[in-house]
Amino acid sequence: MNSPLIESQQPIRLLSVVIPTRNEEGTIASTVEHLYIELRLHGIEHEIVVVDDGSTDSTWDTICKLEARVPTLKPLRNPGENGYGRAVAFGFDQMRGDAVVVMMADESDDCRDVVRYWRLLNDGWDAVFGSRFIRGGGVLDYPFHKLLLNRLANWFLRFMFNVPFTDFTNAFKAYRRGALDGCRPLLSPHFNLNIELPLKIIVRGYSWTSMPITWRNRRSGISKLKIGEMGSRYFFIACYCWFEKYFSRGDYRKASQTNKVPERISSGRNV
């Protein structure tokens, strides 16, 4: 973890949750409804931005019907070329919040962790990275071959960037708007966006902390992540961020601030 330099941050007035979805007719309704209940229970002003990325099943119809039950829902259709990263970026462009959490549509992420992200962002951090592989975190029904590849990829990124973080590849993370805008332009049209964002946060000098999260494998539908297709894309983005770190001479870094915040990593479940 870095020792962040941050200015006094304003409280999060509106939290956006961006959920990209493609052919998730079996899970999208429960994902959105559970998230809405959890955020409303804690009195968090929010919007739920669901971006349909070219679904060929009844996902879009299901999302539209949810508007009657979830007043904070903002349904969108990706108007351009399909791709996970493109859908998330479109959601970023359309959101109104002071901060954003990226969440998956397949019920793999815990809605209660969104509340904990919100609390840490309000502590003043530019970004909060969830990890399934630190004390207090966990995974359920993770296929062994995917788990093995996950740990190898994250070990490689940790070594490559000399950063003590354990879960770069997971999408479920939170960003203040200013930090998110500081990561632009976004280059990744696919799942490699999941490593582009945290690596740019780190390389460009934004403050960040981590916290444990829980994850469970989807109970219905089919995963859209094709590991064989993504390997070279992940490697390209990792190399791009590495070259930026060592050869850009700080051209893209956040302007330094005067207030120093102690280094910390959140490892407990109650933060």
C-alpha cells in the first residue's frame, strides 16, 4: 500500500453503482433489488446504473420492469460496440454520483460491502479496493482452475508493480469521481478494465486503501469472462501501466497535496 497524500475530501452526496449486464435475466432483478434495499436501509443517497450490453435474452425487459419497484434505478443500453469495458465506461459517462462502485450483475458480490465502500470513501480515500484474499475476505465455490490462474495473475501484478495488494483482477471496487476522471482515457474495451483502473490509481498517485470482501460463484447463467481470450489483453494493459509508471516522468500523476494520511490497510470486517 502507498502512503497517500490527499486533500480534505467532501462527503459523498450521491453514490453511483454501475452494473454492466449481458444475458443475466436470471439474476439481474435480485441483484438490483437487494442492493436497493441495503442502500436504502443505511440511508445512502444513490443511483443504480444498469448498463445492458447487447443482451439477447429478456434481460432488458426485466430491467425496465424493475423501474416500478426501484425508483433509484437508471436503466441504460450501451449504444456502441459491445464489450464489458465499453459498457462500464458508458455507465461512468452517464452517472451523476460523486463516487462509484462497480458491481457485477450475477449476485457474486455482497451488497453489504457496497455500504462499507461508501464509508471508507467518506473517510477521504480516492479509491477503495476490495480483496477476497486477505483476512476477513473469502470466496465460495470458486472453480479451482480459475482460482489458480487468478492467484498467478495477481502475484505477477503484485511483483511487477511492487504493491502489496492481492486482488487486482476483481471488478468490485470503488472510486471517487475525481480519481476516476484522473484515470482517463480508459483503454480497455473488455474485462482488462478491471486491472486498468486500480493500476492507474496506483501509478498516478491517488490515495487508496483495501478492505476484505466476500464473493460467491454465480448460481445461474454463464460467465462472460473467457480466460483464453483475455490473457494477452490483461498483459497489454499491465505493460502499458508499467511503462507509464517508469517512463512518463509523472505527466499523468495527481497533483501532490499537503495533507498526509497515515498508511493503512483495512483487514477487519467492521470498518
